[in-house]
Amino acid sequence: MSGQGGQGGQGGQGGQTMRAWQWRGPDDHGQIAAAVPTPAPDELLIAVEACGLCGTDLRILAGDYGHARPPVVIGHEFAGTVAAVGSAVEGYAAGQRVAADPNVYCLKCEWCSRRAYNLCSMLHAVGIGRDGAMAEYVAVPARLAVRLPDAVAPALGALIEPLSCVLHGLERGGVEAVGQGGGWAGRTMAVYGAGAIGLIAVAVAAGLGLEVTAVEPLAARRLRAEAAGAVRAAERLEPSARFDYVLDASGAPAAVVDGFGRLRKRGTFIQMGVAPSAFEVPVNPYRVYENEWRIIGSNSVADCYGRALALVESLSGPLSQLVTHTLPLAELPRAIELMTDPSAVKVQIDPRL
Ligand SMILES: [Zn+2]
Ligand SMILES: [Zn+2]
């Protein structure tokens, strides 16, 4: 914690208070009046204009996410406007539109030296281990912030975080390496789950030229997958269907089991979905050996936030369509309900409403 996080009580920016959504323990959360954070010397205070709700938030609120420490204000997918600048920060001024990588990593440990910032031994992410952006204001280290181009509205800026997760997943799966080695013609990918992460993966992979098939039980989301660039979207695949890449963005045990059986020779399975922690799937080492399969895990952003910023404008078409609902902070319970609604993909909170 920066020590000035808005947890109610003393301190704060000029003694002002703000509305924030605080998690206190398993299924114990609600809106509070908190002190507006005072930015530390190396921090920016950001007036939040958009903050996405995602599956990780639901795991935190349920008390089923290891890194979260109560009490904490949730919210890690956000964009807004600089409201105040810490005394040691250079290059930022009030009024500038920004977003930020929520992962506050140490830059000192072994994992940071490998640029695996998501695996930092000292990681305490905004909205998970320190107060986040489901609030009128959030304080973040300036080194993690990025200026948004004028064309990137707050709602789009708040999608840079999930986009960076997808870029990291594709990089972990070696997708870019193939591109550098001679193109994508004929390469195929199956994406299981057409929620926000799955749909972003479809858009990025299709944009690279892969032939993408989406596997998704909800008809409304299958249509979205086709609009995002999938050549087909199916409720289930034919028994013979095989792919160079299988990306699980669902975390659903049945999807993972099905996907594991669908790799071509030299195929790569990329696990991005958050499966139940006790779920196990059998793996046949002989077939892994024989077919030279790769099984890859990918979580969070690592070092991909900057690349996502560079790409976000070119993907603004498919990305903007993901934001199906924008609600005021007080309606966060309804936002949670919408997470399981077929009509919804990405639900964002605008604390100014
Ligand atoms: Zn998220
Ligand atoms: Zn570290």
C-alpha cells in the first residue's frame, strides 16, 4: 500500500472524501465514503472515468483470490484524467488523460529482472493488493501510467489491461515467434470462451491472419465472435477438428478437457482462463512427446502493457463493441449480475455518473 489509500478516516487529498467500492472479506463488500488518496511523491492521482469489472473482481469479492488483501477498493482495468501529480513526478500534468498497468512490481526480484513482472515476488496490484479504481479517484505510481492518445476514450483506455493480458498469452504461446518466422498462412486457432478475453483474443489472432474458430455455448456471444473475426463460431466442434493453437479463455473444465484433445502436431495449448483451483486434467506424456505439444500458462499483463497501448487504437472497432454496459458505482451489484447475462460482455463503471 502507498499508505494513503482511501479506506475511510483521516488524511486524503485536502481532506476530501469520495465514493469507493470496498471489499472487506468473502461476499462482504459495498460502497463507502473514503478519503481521496494523497499521491505519494512518485504517484499520480487519477480521477477515474471508466473501470471495467472482470472475472478476477468476482473472485476477489467472493474471497477466492489469493493475492487480494482486505480491506481493499477493487478495480484494476481503468482510465481517467490526472487530478494531482506527486512532488517527484515529471512529465505529467493535471487534466491529461491516462491509463495504467495495475501491477505494482518491484523491479528488484529475479522475476522482474526477467521482465516477468506478473510473477514479481513483491507484486501488489492496484485493485487487488492496494486500493483500486472502483472509486472516484485512484493513486498509482507514475512509472506505470501511460498517456492516452486523444482518439482513445476512457472506455477504450480501460480495455488496454485486458488487451495486454491477451498479448501476453499469445506471446507465451509463441504466436508472435511464428509470425517473425515466415507468416501465418494456414495456421489455425481455437478459442474457447467468447467473453471479453476470448473476444479480444479472436480479434488479435484474426488480425494477425490466423484462421480462428470460437467455441462458445451462448449464441449471442458466438455472433460477437464472428463479428470480431472468427471464421466460425460453434457450440461444440466436430470430433475431427484439430488446431495449431488452442487458447482457453473460459476456465471451464469441460472446455479445457475438450481443448486438450484438439492439438495438431507441434500444437500449443494456452491456458488463460481461470479454472477452479482443484480441477485436474489427465495428460498423456507419450502423446506430448510424440506430437511435440506445448502446454503454456499465461496470467495477467507481464511486460505487455506498452504494446497494448500501441495496438489499442487499431483495434478500437472490435474493442469498443465489447463494452455493453456502463453503470454508476452505486450499481455495482447490478454489474455483477450482468457478468452472467448473455447480452453482456464487458461491464464498466463510470464513477462520475
Ligand atoms: Zn481484469
Ligand atoms: Zn519483482
